[in-house]
Amino acid sequence: MDAWIIYSKSTIEKKIKSGEIEKTKKYAKDNFNIDVDVISSHDFFISCEKGFNKIYYKGKEIKVLPKIVIFRKYDIYLARQLELMGVKVMNSTQAMIDARNKMKTYQVLANKGISTPKTLYIVSGIKKKCFYYDQVCKFFNNNKFILKYTYGSQGKYVHLITCEKEFNEAIKKYEGICIFQEYIESSFGKDIRCYVIGGKFIGAAIRQSAGDDFRSNLARGGHALKFDYNDKVAKLAVDASNAFNLDICGVDILFKGNDEYTVCEVNALPGFKSLRATTGKRGSIVLLELIKDTLKEL
């Protein structure tokens, strides 16, 4: 087997019903002459003992591993086990860990000189009452600001804070495991989802929110529009992806106005709905092309 593509159990069940798994395997063989299997992470277990790391699939030890494994869900322990056993994992374990944590994301981007919204993290957590609305509000020049749970995704756990009551309710909900961020009003309800695969910019779409939601995620009812990107957007997306050494990356970029842009988020598990809706490119084909190109380099 040249490669595995690993999804969650629920996603695999949907792909089995739609026939997509067999189509993907057939396309890989017919067009690229590579053997690919699309499987569920829930069918694995791993073991560690002195001098040995082992992987089992459906109860049987795997003696011969694929050259490449692409993860389409977060499973850090399985990914690390495969890396320790010499498999090329995409995205790498460390890249997934760094990109999943929003505060790490902004630390890495800022250190690389890449534009991001002004961000605040209070180190002491929520022991007793250490968060004070007035202090955070002052940091953002007494303007409204964004509060995000550190590990949120798909636009979940993101709040636009306009008063102390909203602030206190959100803080309690996430037990202080959150960050505060400058609100980019010029990008209200819209952003640019860019796709960088194998270090190459392959496309982008504008995501537009439904109704008056300031968040534009498709998972929250938003829709994708064709975007005629420019070199500035493409470079910003590639720089952000490269900062994390991501093989598969979705970069969300906000409009700052006056032809300026800033990176809102970096996603190590991007969905491909907006790419397909605006360019016709299917996510499964994009991943197979990445496998094909990577096999040539191994």
C-alpha cells in the first residue's frame, strides 16, 4: 500500500454510503498508479514496550506500513506512532499540535512577522477573579473585541464582545482557556479561505456569512463565492502555511481595508467545500495529487 487516508468513523460511514471510498481508490490507481486505502482511525490500537512500537488494525498487527499517511482528523498518538515507525505523516504531528492551539498559532505567526489581529492572552487563567473586563477592553482601546476558546473550530466558541455581561458569561463558559483579539470590522461576515497544499497555493474563496452573523464559516450556514485572488493574498497564505510546515493547510484571511489583509486562523484540517464550490476541485483529488507528488520525493 502506498498510502492511507485516515478519517473519523462517522466520516468513513458517510463515505461508504456515498461510494466515495471506492471512487477515490479507483481514481488513484487509474490516474496515478498508486494504491491508496481510505480507513477509519477507530479501527486502530497501538502499543509501546521497551524497544518496540506496534500498530494493530482490526485486531491484527500491521507488519508492513504504507509510505504515506494523511490524517483528516486529529489523532496525535496514532500519528506520532506512525512517525516513530518511519512513515511520512501529513500533516506532521507537531504541525497539527501547533496549528490546533490558537494561541500557539498567533505566537508562531507573530514571530515570523506575518500579519495577524492584535491578540491578548492572560497567563494566570481563571483562578478566583483574575479576568477584568476593563483591563481587556483598555487593551483594545475601549472597542468591542473578539473572544475565542483556544481549541475551537468551524466558528464555534467565537464571540464578539460588546459589554461586560457578554464578557463574563463567555469567560465562565470556557474557564479562562481563551484568547482576546482585535475585532476587524471591515471584514464583518466575510473572510478569504485559502488553500495551500504541499507548499503551493491552489485556490481561494470568499466565505460570506448568512444574515447578520459576524462569522463566515460554512459550518455556520455561510456560503462560498468565487474570489479572484491577488499575489498579496497568495503570498500571505503560503507564508502562514510554511510557518507551521503544514502539507495540507487552510488559511483564513481577513480584509483590513485599503488592500491590506491579515491572517485570522491557520487550519491543519481544512474542509474543501468552498474550494469545490468555487473552483470545481474535489478534496479527494487534491489529496491524491499530494500523495503522488510526495511519493516522488521519498
